[in-house]
Amino acid sequence: MTADRFVPGWLPMAIGSFPLPEPQAAWEMVLKYTPQIPVWPQLPKRSYLENMYAQYSENFPGVLVDLAKERTFVDRSQNLDRDLERLYVAYLQGDLEFGAISPRYAAGLHHVLGMVSPQGAAGEPGLIGHPIAIKGQVTGPISWGLSVVDENRRPLLYDEILADAIAKHLRLKASWQEAQLQPLAPHTILFVDEPYMTSFGSGFISLSRDQVVTLLEEVFAGIVGLKGVHCCGNTDWSVLLETSVDILNLDAYEYAESLALYPEAVNAFLERGGIIAWGIVPAGPAVEGETADTLVSRLSKAMNLLVAKGVPAERLMAAGMVTPSCGTGSLDEETAERVLQLTAAVSAQMRARYLPAGDSVE
């Protein structure tokens, strides 16, 4: 691997959330199983402020976080003009500090950032190691805009002005976060998590393809390094693949067949250098019945579905990574660790089978 080119090399990577309440324990788990591409750990069991919607809410116009009711919403009965103006000024001026995420909202992120000095030199030896890349994440504009509602419980995404504000707000969050992570590794990977894309095209949400692409591209435009998108269910994958995203992450344990419905879009994505992060390790009770061997077999079958549709096998092999199907924040600690163990084990098997001899990604 060269310094200026990221090679996926079937490396293992976690999604983001962990069930541990303390950042040090979560970080130790990250480094144990995914040291090549560590992710700062989201800790939803530590506080509701680390819920994936509350976590990125700071500074959004009119936002209120009700800890007692565990609810994040915007009170539109108040005049939002001044706060909207502040957001747009920060956006136009590239004021990344406006998108800062405070320690109360992301203890794991600040734990990791505390390991690097203000000058960008590595802190205590061994705390970071020598990662190839470091991963962060932000909730996507579709999911954030459908989950965060107004005082009448109407999703903010259905307000044209607030929808645009959401995308710009999250762009600043992603840009600030990436800037903080850059001193830690040669590459940054910023994921935009979009669980609500599973409802795209259904009667549950009213959004056009163009709206989805426009909102996502607004966030992606604020990311300098590698851009990823995670969707842990079935969706119209062609919508995500037509964006400028670099890494597509899907629940390949349950939904690999749905990706195979879009061979032309997948092939075009791979041709332009796209990477598929296969979420082949189930982040739930099903993990107890699996082994690295059974999951590698399942992953091979998933890829063969695309090969049968004309996607070159060698292209798939050169563009693969291994992840859990979703975050582990809702699991118990033992199951979460099992998920990470298998992610690392599947990665090791895939690398042994498919990496060219002598091609190291360590």
C-alpha cells in the first residue's frame, strides 16, 4: 500500500456503536479487533446524548434534547431566523468549529482525540499504534431529518428550508470531525449512516431520488477523505451508488440478494474505484450460530450472485472489506465482542485467500 492510495484489502472495520459505557474499554475492544482501521466508539448506553440523532444535534436551529423523555426535536413555534442565519454564515465561511461535537455528546471521540497532542504528534506510544486509516461517522440527512421532528411530531425533512439546513448542519459536523481525526492516520474514512434509506420508495416516506442524492451530496462535499455510506437493510442501492460515495456498506448477511438486483450500478461503482464493505457478520443473536468458515462461505455466495450477473470476480475481490451488519450498541458486551471477533476472523480468511502473494496491507 502506498501513502497516497487506500487499499481495502479485505480489512476489518467496525460500524461505530458499542454497548460499553466507558470510552477506554470500548477503545480497547476497537484496537483489539480492528487496529488497522479503528473507529471512535459511539456509546449510546452511556447517555441519551450519544443516541445517533441527539449526538449530532448541537447548534441546530431550535433543537431541544429532552433527556428525561429521550427525545430530540425542534420547536418551530419560536423564531428560528437568527439561528438559521448563524448556521448559514458558518456554512458559507467554512467555520468548522460551528460543527464541533462536545465531549458530553461523544465521549469516545474525545477520548481518542485526547491521545494526540495539539501539534499532531502521536501521544503515548501504543495508544494509537500505526493504523492505515481512522474511521468516524455522522448520521445522514435522510435519517436525521426523518427521526428529528417538530413540536407537532412532523419530521423536519418535510420542511424544505429545514431539510436544506439539516444537510448543511451535518456537513459541518462531518468536516469538523474529519479535521480532528486527520492527525491520527494516513487516511480518514467518514461514514454517513442512513438506516432510514430502508424506507425509500415505500409509502412511509415521500422523497424523490433527486432529493436523496442532493441531500447526501451536500454532506459528502464536506468530506475530503474517503466517504462511506451505511444502510443496514434493504434499499434501492442504485440511488446510493450514483452518488460520489467511495465505500458502500450493507448488511450482507441478510440483504446481499438485494444488491445483486443492481449489477450495472455495482459494476460502474467498482469501475470508478468504489469499495464494498460487506456487513457479513450479523450484529445480533444469529452471530452465536456462526463461525468464520460459515460466514466466509456466505460471503462467497453473496459475491457470486453479482458475478453471475456479469460483475467481474477480480473486481469484487480487489474492492472488498469486512464489517458487522450493523453497530453493536444495542447488544450485550459478550455478544458485541463475539461480533468483532468474527469480523476480524473473516477478514483474516479473506485476506489469506484473495490477497495477491506478497501484497501486504499491514
